Amino acid sequence: MAILSFSRAINKALSDMMDLDPAVILLGEDIANAGGSFGATRGLLDRFGGHRVIDTPISEAAIAGAAVGAAMSGLRPVVEIMFMDFSTLVMDALVNQAAKARFMFGAQCSVPMVLRTPHGGGLNAGPQHSQCLEAWFAHVPGLKVVVPSDAASAYALLRSAIADPDPVIFVENKALYAAKMEVPDDLALSLGRARLARQGKDATVVAYGAAVHWALEAAARLAEKQIDIEVVDLLSVQPWDEEMVLTSLAKTHRLVVAHEAVEAFGVGAEIVARMADIGFDELDGPIVRVGAPFMPVPFARSLEESFRPDADRIVNAVLRTLE
Amino acid sequence: MTKRKAPPDPMELLALYRMMLMVRRSEERLMGLFADGDVPGFIHLGIGQEAVPVGVMSGLGPQDTIASTHRGHGHALAKGLSLEGFFAELLGKDTGLCRGRGGSMHVADMSTGMLGANGIVGAGLSIALGSALAHKTLNRDSISVAFFGDGALAEGLAHECLNMAALLKLPLLFVCENNGWSEFSPTSRQIAFTLEGLSQAYGIPYHSVDGNDVEVVAASVAPLIAGIRQGGGPIVVECHTNRVRGHFEGDAQKYRDADELARLPEADPLRVAGKRLADLGINAAHLEQVAAEVDEAIEAAVSLARQSDLPVFSAAAADVYTVEQVL
């Protein structure tokens, strides 16, 4: 047990897995000498050497494509893509190569690679350095998508992602990197499983990543009004824990889904659609989504503040479903 | 580099001839099966280009890996895929190497180091790059080969891969099969540079090879492969060859000049190797015997594929990804 920030937890997970398995290597821009744009790989070059912690040129497509070929040839590469916005440049490697290999080669091989990448706003980084694009990847059969919500879940899930035989998109919220907490060494989390972040009885809020913290803040405010909400921290977006969400809905009969990504055609839409189908009989109110408006992430502080979802919007959404 | 090995070994050349013929007759058989509707989807034939995969593969062992293209039948068979598994895959059968999920454009066999044909132009370069990285990182005595067409040179990914292979000094042989055509357009109208100039820009040794002469291809790549295996870093080989059929089977090639098409038979790699074998004392009857054996093997594979079961949908659905590993 140690008190670690989110980025140190990532660092520890990488380091532990590299100790455990010589096939684990790191590939990315500025990850070796510079230690990564957000410091997640700091110190690993000294510890594991340049043959396992590899600074690449600014060639996202080749980095990701190489990770696929390396994963098919005995390595377990962990790629860092500096901002999730840059994942547009790795789409062929992920969508047409990594996602398909197990299936289209008749399960002769799998592609045990992880692509780590930060999403989210709050840094006034503007339209090309702030997006949450996880829904794109969740839509592609063959990819797994994980979004931890804190240092402990990041530590546990990254180890699971590296050990997993399939390609995993591991999404880190930039606003969470500095947040510290106790991280148990032995915490084990399975991909595809959610966790109950707060028990409640009046409504369920399903969230992932930074939105989990907004949901918990909303829960505290609603508690002052004697409204007791349950918060499900999804942790994995693909596959996602349908069972836990349905169980919670069956208990509270009201559902809000919240994420930082644009609301339209998002992860929330999938969860809502499934629950409106398999959970229809449990619903006592409309299902409400909370997400960013349908616009690029704006730069100016005032604009970005209005753009990003927050606890207030979740409070309002819960009140709406309880009306 | 257009040197042949001297003195030539007729038996070695005969083995290369036999494999080229295996590729040729297999593709000719596929043409018929495709026309009859037994092979679904698209197929892209490499008729006229057989000397490149067969010549290059003669320098590789089972521990070496290759990444192929959409025109990958020759790479697959020359790398040692079973004819039965190959035909069953192209006919969409459960006994296919990929259980009928990939077909012509995705035929693969990990056990022989064939990391897959590829439906995306240029993508194989990055797969081969990564495989070379794995060989180097895990201290294997293996090399990786990226097969790609001249059309792929217009893809940005190809440039990224050349650069990264040079920077990381990877055990990677880049083999450009230059047939002069980028799908339906002449490559001369697609790229503003030469591969030789490009290789020089990336500091990668470059060799131009007559890709219609299997003896030349084999003799040219053998020392290059040995050099890569010893840690010399990547090398580019450009094999000049001809695509006889259309971009895909069914393409009438109305965009091609009749004179160009008329010149193709002379450069046919089987004709070139056949003449050479005759000069070395292998008589026509011997070659006919080889052809009969090849045809017999192909017919047996096709017949087996036809009798094989269709793939099972639920088994395909179970291979999208591994289901949760509970911790």
C-alpha cells in the first residue's frame, strides 16, 4: 500500500509488469528520455533500458502498426499516444489490424497490446488536445476500452490490460493525473467489470473516468435534499458491465448516465438503449444523459467551463428523472 | 544487382521453378473457381510476379516472419502454407487456415511466420516493422520481411516505417514488388520520387533486382538476408516485375496499353526459369512431370476443400475477443 498519484500509479503498473514479463515493452513519443508528456513513464528508461523503453519518432501510425506486428510476434507492447486526439492517426492499425487479427486469422493469434492515451478537457488545450473519443473504439468489435477513475483503479486495470490477450485502449483522464490516494498493491480488477462507487436507493448514476467524481459530488449535494443516489463506476466501456447496471436499475428504478464525451452518439447512448430494452419494466422515469454538448472542445476558459459537464448537470439530471 | 549464382545448381533452380509453378497453377485454378462462384469475394492475382516471393522466401527459414499484401497468394504458398489450408480458406471453409473468416485478402499462418495478407495498402510494412522489433528485442536469430507494391509508396505509413526501421536498425528486409501499376493507375503518375532516392534519404541500402528471374532474386537476397541477420539493419530491395492480370480478378484492364500486355509473356518468370533449366540440361519431359505433380497436389487440395464443412457462426462469434478473465 502506498499513496500514489494517478500518473505514479500508471508508472508503477508499467514497472511491475515489466519486472514480471520481459516481453512487455513501451513505445511512444518522448516516453524514454523525457519520461512522457504527463510523466507517466518517468524513470523507466533508467530501470529497463532503451531496448524496452523506446522513444519513437512522431509517427503514430507506424508506432501503432508496429505494436500490432510486435504483439503478433511475441511481445506485449504498451504504446503511449500523447493525446487521444492523435488517435485519429492510428485508426488503421487499431481498427483494421489489431481489432481484426484474432477473428480474421481464425484465432491463430491474438494481439496483446495496450494503447494508453489521455483524454478530456480542463487544461484549455483546445479542440485538438481535449477530446474524449472512446466511443469510436468501443464501436469496433475486437477492441477493449478501459477508463479508470482514480489511481487505484488505474494501477489494477493497467496490469489487467497488459496481461490481457487482446488489444486494449486504456484511457487516462488528464484532470485526474495529479490526484493522490492509497493504492493497494494487491488490488485486482477484471476488464469488463464495473464497481459500485456509492450505494443509494433513489436513482442510479452510471459514469466513468472523471465523471465518476462529478457523480459523487452530485450525490453529496443531493444527500442534503434527502435524495440518495447510487453511483456505478463503469471502469470498462467495452465490454461494459451490463449486469451491474441492470441490478442497480432494478433497485432504484431511475437512471442517469454521465460522461465527459460529447453526448450525441456516445457511450451513454448505448447504455441507455440497452437499459431501455432489457430494463424497461424497471424504469419509473425517463433515462437522462449527461455529456458534453455537440460542439468541438472550445479553448477559452469561459467557453470550456460552460462546455464541460459537471456535478451541477448531474444533479439536474437526477432531479429530472425523479420528477 | 542482377547477378546469378555461378556455377548454377540445376536442382536448386528446379525447386524454385516447382514452387513458382505451384503458385501459378494455384492462381489459375482460383480463376476457374472464382468464375464458377466457388470463391466468394475479391481475389487479386499475382500471375507474372511469382519470382519475387519464391526467390525471397528461398532465403528465409520458418523462424523468419513476413507481412504480405492484398496480392498475397504467392507469399503465402512460398512461405510454406499448406495447400489444403490455403484452398479451404479461399473457398470459405471451416478447415481453412483462418476458419473461413479472412479469405484471400487475409490468409495467414502464424506457424510458418506468415503474418497475413492485408486488405489495406501499406499496412503490412508496419506489421513487419513490429515483427522485426520483436525479433530484435527478444534476441532472436530471425528477420522480418515486408512485401509491398509500388503503389504503397504513396502511403505515408511506408515512409514512417522506412524511417523507423533505419532509426531502430531493425532486422527488416523491405521488398518492393514493382509491377508499375498502383491499382488502376500507372505508378509513374502516383509518385514523384524513386525508391532508390527514397532509400538513400533514409540511409537504407538499396538494391534493384530483375524480379522476373527467380535465380537472380534468390541469389541477390541471400547475402542481404545474411547481413540483416548479423545485425546490419534494414535493406530495401526493389524487384521489377509484371502484373499480368487486372488489379482484381474481373478487371478487364481497359486502361492498359496493348503493346505493354503483348510484351509480358517474354518476361514470364516461368518461361525465364524454364529456358534456364533447359540450358542446364533439364529436359521438357522433366518439367512436364513437375507440372503433373503440382497439378495433382492442387486438385487434391481443391477436392478436400470442396468436401470440407462450412464455418460455424457461433464459433466465429466466440473469437471476437476473449471473454473476461475474472481476477
